[in-house]
Amino acid sequence: MIENSLLAYTFDTFRPNLQSIAFEKAWKFSQGELGHGLMLIGPPGVGKTHLALACYNEVKKRANGHFLCLFISEVELLARIRNTYAKEAQETEAQVLNVCKGVPLLILDDLCKYTPQDASFRNRILFEILDFRCLRRKVGLFITANQPLPSLTETLGAPIVDRLRGMCEVVEMKGQSQRGLPPAT
């Protein structure tokens, strides 16, 4: 569930002049005009998460809250799955994975931002979700990552990155961090 403070991230509060291509692609994605997923890559602070949340909020607004969207960071996803292994867990791994596989719009933020102790666990989870969505042509996929594709290939392996490239248009964002600057007016 998205916090109310994250609702402030909109296309109106983004500085499109700094990332015009990414802004245009994210807007078109939010309007259902791309026909494929979108992956924004670039250094921290350039606005990847802002655009992902703007897309999430726009899709939810247009659907009057009836469209199922999941915005989740990779770290949060992995922690949520690990929590399913606890004796008193309220959900199972399969339930978490089924939501990620079946939701019409999955926004996965900060792919590979941190290196988990067990990278094979992360890679298994990501492959299962992406493979399922890829095979069923679920185009509602928006990914953000700090690493360029060659580094992601090293970290995740070619099968995962190949699925990402087949499902998503990759847009590289460059520039300095915009954190701490006032929002666009």
C-alpha cells in the first residue's frame, strides 16, 4: 500500500526539462500508449522513482482506484517474501509472488540497489516474476535501477536481463541528483 506522502509525486511536480525523454516515455506509459514496459536506469537522484510514482499515481487517478497497481522496491519485495517463512506469517511466498505476477501494473523500484547476502534468492524471485509476466505478455511493468544494463547482466544474469530487455524499453537518465531542490512549479 502506498503512503499518502508518496501521492505528492506527480508529473506536475517533476522537472521535465532535466529528463525530457524519460518524462515523455513515463507519461506515455501512464496513458497506456507505449504497448510495452518501461525501465529507467541512471544514477541516484535523477528522478527515476519520482517518475515511477507519478506513473503509479496517474494510473490510479485515471482508474478511480479500481486499477490494480503494485509499487514495491526490490528490498521491500524480498523482505516481504522472507517474512513469509516465519511461523506466524500472514501470507505465503506463493501469495506474494502471485500478486507480483498477476497485478496489471507492477512497478519494481531500485532493482539491484543493494546486494543481498543470498543473490541466488533474489535472482530466483526476479526470474520467476519476470518469466511469468514475459510469457503471458503482461506489459504493465515499470522498473527503475541505478546500474547500467551491462552491470545488471553481471549481477542478475543474462536470462533475467534478456527478459527485461524484451519486455521494457530502456531509457537512460543522466545528470546530477535533484534531491533537495524545490519541486517544479
